[in-house]
Amino acid sequence: MSTRDTQALPHRAQWFSWPRFMAVLIKEFIQMRRDRLTFAMIVGVPILQLILFGFAINTDPKSLPTAVVVSDPSMFARSLVRGIENTAYFRVMRETTDEAEADLLLKHGEVQFVVVVPVDFSRKLLRGDQPVVMVAADASDPSATGNAIAALNQLAGQVLARDLQGSSAVLQPRAAPFELRIQRRYNPEGVTSYNIVPGLLGTILTMTMIMMTAFAMTRERERGTMENLLATPVRPLEVMAGKIVPYVIVGYLQVALILLAARFLFKVPMVGSVVLLSLALVVYIAANLAVGFTFSTLARNQLQAMQMTFFFFLPSILLSGFMFPFAGMPQWAQYVGSVFPLTHFLRIVRGILLKGNGALEILPHLWPIGVFLLVAAAIALVRYRETLD
């Protein structure tokens, strides 16, 4: 071997060294093990997605809450109600004779459907006059009602076949013995953007408000400016308010842009009061900012703050009813989803814009956000005082 080849060997050996590669590899695994939050995200996020998509998400919702107005307590009316329940798409929660009461339940979002059996149902049925059964559907979320309405249309020609026998057999025409008249309220044309665009108002605010607040505090900690802030006589509540208020203004700028786009670009109807929506937004934005402030006291760097934000945002968007019908989720998933402010805010914004709900109608959805705000703010203050110590 020549002297030139001998001199080239060390250079070839230095191009890639397995011992050095293994040293770096082991070092990264040790560092990953030390960063418990990142390791928890690596394991937790896939498990969370499997649970949510495997058990909680259902694109074919059944057992939808339904109110029935029965003004004709005949056996035909009872058979019709039992037939509706047997489709598995409807769960009769209220039977009443007051149609106005049922309409209020539909407007408040307590039921998804209202079935009205007219007072002369059996008389017209026996005379062969094909009575009209009116079904009012809350179509603000078209994906939650489509399959149920299709099941109703198939039911009309079958549900009374057993009752119309003997002398009544002549009343079994080829067409349905009664007419189902569907009223799609709050979104008659089934336009998806009417449901999605108002929902984006909540999802965008959730992501941006939490992330910006969490990054603001962790950035100061990484740059070393947090020590200067702690050395000042500023109290924890004053720091928290000073950090949150600027982002409240930013949140309202985002809201203005989304509402303008919703009105003039997507033609979303705005039936209710925008002022009332603005007042509700104060509580919702503050709740998200309190969550971001809490994450900032837990995270040691901006990467961990982003991981926490994602871990909160993923179940929030999946279990809120924004992407998938809330009524189609199992009971445990609905309980978990009700914890997140986004779930209640979606009902508020869609109720105001599409249904014209007032203060009394949104109050049952506003107070859970307020409770969430108080809890998140208390945790943030406690954590911030621990940071001071």
C-alpha cells in the first residue's frame, strides 16, 4: 500500500463513525427520557386519537333527542311514535300537547326534532284523507339530521301497516297513508358553511388565544426577562391581567374579520344580536387566555407550551360538535366534551347567529364557560405564585 493510500484512510474513517453515531443516538434517547412532557405526548397523543376516533366519533348519529306533540291520543298516533323510536335515530324525551313548548325546546337546542301529530290524525286516516304529520328539524348542523330524515321518509309507508288491517285494510294504499312534511329550521337549504363558519369563530380563538398567551410567558422565561419581571413589585393578578388584556383586543380583531367574511363572503345569516355575541366573547376569550397562562406556568420552553396547546386543542375540537355531531357521541364523550369551553361557545354563536337566541337562551351555555374561567384563572395564579417562590 502506498504512502498516499495510507494517509487517505483516516479521512475515510472520519467521514462516518459508528461509535460517534451511537453516542449521539443514546444521548438523544436519554434526553427524551428526561423530557417527561415530550415523552408523554409521544405516547399520549396516539392513544388519545385512537380512543376519540375509535369510540367517541360517530358520523351517523342516533338516539337524537326528540319532542312529540300528540293532539290525537289514538292507537294510530301511538303506533307512529313507537315506530319513530324503533328507527333508533330518535329518542323521545318529551311528549306534550303544547306545540309552542316543543318549539321552544327546539330553539334552545334541547331537542333535535319535533314531531307534531295533528288533532284529527285518526279521523282523516280512517277516511283516507292522508293527514299531514309535521316534523321540525334543527338543521343548523345538517350532518346531524340527514340520515334521521331519510329514515323518517322510509317509515311513512310501513309504520301503520299492522294497524290498518281487517275492515281498515282498504286504507292501505300504494302511497303512504299519511304525509310527512319536513321543516328544516335555521338552515332550510342545508348549507354547510352556515354551520362551519360560525364554528370557526370558536376554534380559531381557542388555538390562537391559548398559544399566544402560553408563548408570551415562556418566551420571557427563555430570554431571562422573567427574573426582571419577578423583581418588580407587580403582583401576580396584575401580571396576569396585563398579559391577557392585549390578547383580548387581538381576539376581537380576529372576531371582526371572521364575522365580516361570514356575512359578505359566505352569506351566513345573522339573525341575532352581534352586541350580545360580543359580550359572550369576553368570557370565552378570557377562559382561553387563562388556559394559555396556566400552560405557560407549567411549560419550561416554547416547545412544551405548543405541545400542551395541541393536547388541549385536539379533544376540544373533536368533542365539541364542530367537526362531528355532538348528539352522535356516546354519553361519556358528551360529558368530557361538556368540560371544554368550545362546546358551549359553539351553541352560543350558532344560536345567536342562526336562531336569534337572546340572553336567556345563551345563559345555560355561558355559565359553564364562566366556571371554567374561574378554575383556570385560580390554577394559573397558584402556579404563578409558586414560580415567584
